[in-house]
Amino acid sequence: MDHIQAIKKDLDVQNFPTLKEAIYQSIRKSIILGAVPAGTRINELQLAEELNLSRTPIRFALNKLADEKLVQRIPGIGTEVVGIDQADAREIFEIRKALDALATVMAMNHMSEEEFQELKDLLERGDVYHKNDQVVDLTESFSEFNEFIYEKAAMPRLKSIVHELRTYLGYFRTMSIFAEERRTFALQEHWMIYRGMVNRDEMQVRLIIDEHLEHSLTFILEEMNRLGID
């Protein structure tokens, strides 16, 4: 029953447009932050009764999490949390270092002055979200920053490869975003990447991306240790 209390604690119906989205985000956050650990079995009916809801938004949330591979549906048993471990984190970040560096350099070489301004505008919106503690909007702006760069790289196959990693990337981004200090540094690092791109300095861009992702990995591993995730 501890996992139900954790989901209740993270439930925030004010910041999401629909109840089913709020339920989904609540369960997802609880899994990502380790409050509902890998191996936990979630009973759809029991959770609905405890939250005093119909099973419809619960089923929506669990199906969406199953698509993201954060939970698995086991016939005859129910829903079990999968989670992500430290070995996953190390592997994914090594892949990201290579792919992000390639995408950013390619984007840098293709982008127009107008597109650099679009990227700058996106970063400035992120600064506002951070200042106003709009964590959900800031999370979305971080995703948009990365998506913008991959789009401008004009390498559809590379974008397709990264799409396969979206669950992991969202998992780690969510884990990072709830820590104010990491949010602050991540924004600063995004600005540094932007400036390197404007200067069309490939060496600087590659170095900053490597440092940015190494800082993120270090933070993630520390969080996983704190949460007891091996």
C-alpha cells in the first residue's frame, strides 16, 4: 500500500488539463523518483478505490506507462513496475554524448540566423519558466531544445534512433528537473551550447555537450544512490 500513498502524494490535478493526465503524471513521477520501485505490482481496481476514481483514468495511465516501458502488463498477474537502473543510465548517456554532439554540429552548420533566433527565444522562455518555478513548462522547454536541434540537423535516421530512446531520456530529464540546482546548471549549459553554435565552434560545442551530459549523469547516479536504485 506504500506505493498508493506515494502516488496520492504526487497527484496534482491543478497543473494538468485532464484528470487522466494528472493520474498518469503522478504515477510516472512516483516511479521515476523511486517512490514506487521496480518490482512493485499495481492493482488497477485497488488504486482506483483508494483514489476514489473510476478505473478509466487509471487504465489510461498504466497503458501509457506500458507504452513507455516503465511498467509491464503481465497476463493473469497485473501491472508490474519495471524502472531503470544505474547500468541503463551509464549506457544511455554514453550513447547520448555521441548522438547529441553529432546532431548539434550538423544543426549548427545548417541553421540560418532566423533559426538561431528561434533557439534563443526558446532558451529565454526557459529562463522565465525557471524563474517562476514552472517546472512542467520547463521540462517541456528542455525537450523542445533537444528536438529543435535534432530537427535542424536534417538527419532523419539519426532522429529516428533518438526517438527509440525517448522513454529513457524523459525518465532522466524528469528525475533531474525536480532538483532546482540541476535545473539552474542545465539551463546555463544549454546557453553555453547555444553560444558555441552561434560561434560555429565545433570543438567548443563537442566539449560543452560532453561536460553537460557528464554533469547530468553524475547527478542521476547520485539520485539513484539516494533512492536506493542500483
